[in-house]
Amino acid sequence: MKSFGSKPWMLPQPVLIIGTYDREGNPNAMNAAWGGQWDMHEIIISLGSHQTTDNLKDNDDFTVTFATVDTLVASDYVGIVSGRNTPDKMQKTGWTIEKAPNVNAPLFKDFPMTLECRVKQKIDESETGYYLVAEIVNVLCDEHYLGEDGNPDVEQMDLITYDPVHHTYIRLGDTEGKAFSDGKQLK
């Protein structure tokens, strides 16, 4: 095996779009890859210093959605352009934006599924950023992406993952097995 030393190559990495409002109620979004489930009802995201972290000083509510093949270009855009410097950032995405029903944060209607979240804790907070632990207040899913069982069907969503090795986005594929079940074959 070839050795590469310490790299931020945890795979797969989600492409998370974080939605916040600024002091005037203007929506903002940023792209973040370093995040995941923290607990049954909590997530964690590693955030540098951004317009998003400025916004979270005034309002603990935000949304998290998952980038798709259809939203890839605008999702990448909100990761490379700062709301601090580009006032028309959100207009350029072309996304349909409305207020989330359960938190004071924007809902981006172009995405299949959204987590409505509230800040619970900021760990190692400094001028360069922090680790954000948040409560999942509610999960919203566009009815178009519900399976026959009435739950979100991830396979239909065309989600993408970030490849930190080659700096690319990869479409997630087909269901290949059943968790907590297939392994029983080896009992």
C-alpha cells in the first residue's frame, strides 16, 4: 500500500449547503464538506470564518441541505464566493428561497431534503472558525423524493459527494445492500 501521510480524506464527504439569514433578513448559503451526524438528533460541521459564522452570531437557526447533480454548479458557486463580498450571491444561484417553517432560516426549494437546525454548541470557537454542534429541529423532504414507504428515498435524490483527493464531485449510486441485515449471512 502507498502511504500519503495525514490528509483530510474521509470518504465519502457530503456536500452540505448551509442556509442562514443576516441581520437584515437576507438569505445566505455556503458549501461545507466537513460535517456529519453527531448524535441521534444532532449534527456537527467544521466551519471556518465565513458570512455564515457572522450570521450565526445573531441567529442560532440555520438549514442544511444536500447538493445534487442538478444543483452542483450553484452549490459549488456558494462555496467559492463569499457573501461578505458578493451581495447578489444568492440571486446568481437561481434558487427558489423561502423561510423555513420551523426555524428562522432560509429554505432552498431546489433541493430534495433539508434539515432545519438550531445551534447547540460552538466548540473551540476562535476568529478562524469553530466546530458547530446543532440540534435537528425537523427534517423536510420534497414529496417527489418519497419512496413507496412514505420516507425519503435517497437513491432518487441524485446526491453528490465531494472527492477531496481530486477535488471533484461524484454522483452517489445505486443501493447495493441492506444495512443491519446483509451481514447476518455470516452469523
